[in-house]
Amino acid sequence: MSVKIRLQRHGKKGKPFYWVVAADARSKRDGKYLEKIGTYNPNTNPATIDLNLDSAVKWLHNGAQPTDTAKAILSYKGALLKHHLDGGIRKGALTQEQADAKLAAWLEAKSGKVDAKKDGLTKAQADAKAKAFKAEQDVNAKRLANAAKAEADAIAAETAVEVEEEAPVAEVEVSEVEEAPAVEAEVEETPAAEVVAEETPAAEENNEEAQA
């Protein structure tokens, strides 16, 4: 029986979640399987992989052939390296202790790379968040400035309207001031009555001469 290590799809539509299984090559993709050896969640960044390393290596020893995606997952978790080191132990090229030390060093280095990637993603997310916050602050400041300008323009417009409404009153007051000398003219005309009074004795003298 030919065995394949492959992914079996689970999860919701648009959010797939996979099981890593060892299954008969003739069975359907999501059909019966021989053993579940891990899970793969591509919805996270980086992807979350949980793998039973010993079970995966056991199936590799028994001749199971991983698909391309499953092979990448096994390589990522060190299953292919352990399979290779176990072959070296069987051939006597190295001891079990040496193989375990090499595998531990490789896993530690891989873990450091994954942690560095996570830290980089966290920093990128923090930078993006800070950038978005600053952009929001700029928008709010611009909105407040526009509101203050609009309020100042409204106050200036109201002041201009009040000045225009008060202008005719000032013109009336000026016209009234200009008419004031007319009263003085009437007062100055009063000496004409005195002229009449002064002319009356001349008429009386004329009458006396006529009688004489």
C-alpha cells in the first residue's frame, strides 16, 4: 500500500484549517486516513504548525511520500532533518547523541528565526498603528482648525452686518447737525424789525410838515 503524507482540509469557508495526515494514496483528499500527525493553520502570520515529529519521522522511515505542501511543513518543523540524521545513525556515520545535538541546534536556530519574524511583524504592526494614530490626530487638528476658522468668519460676517445697519443712523445725525445754522439765520433776521421801528419817526415828521 502506497502511503502519502498530505493535508486534509477543515475549517470554515474562506478560513481553511488543515490536518496533516498519513493516508492511503488511493483515498480521497478529505476521506479516511491512517493517522493524524499534525495541524496547519495558514490564517495566522506566521502560519501555526503543530506536528508530532516522531510520528512524521516514523511514516517517512516506512516510505510515506509527502506532497509538496506537506514536505515544506515537515522541513519547516525539522522532520526531514531528523529522518536524514536517523539514516546517518543507521549507517554508523554518527551517534545518537550527535544526531540529537545537531537536531536541537537546528531547532533552536529555527525558533530564533521564527521569533525574529514575529518581533518584526509586531514592530511593523506597532509602527502602522502609530502612523494611523498620528494621521488621525492630524485629521482631528485640521478639523478643529477649520471649525475655528469657520467660527471666526461667522463672527466677522455678523460684525460687518451690524456696522452696515448702524451707518444710516450716523448720516441722520450729521444732517441734523448741518441744519442747525438755519436757526441762526432766522435769529440774524430779527434786526429787520428794528429797521421798521427806525423808519416810523420819519413818517411822523412828514405828517407834521403837511399839517403846517
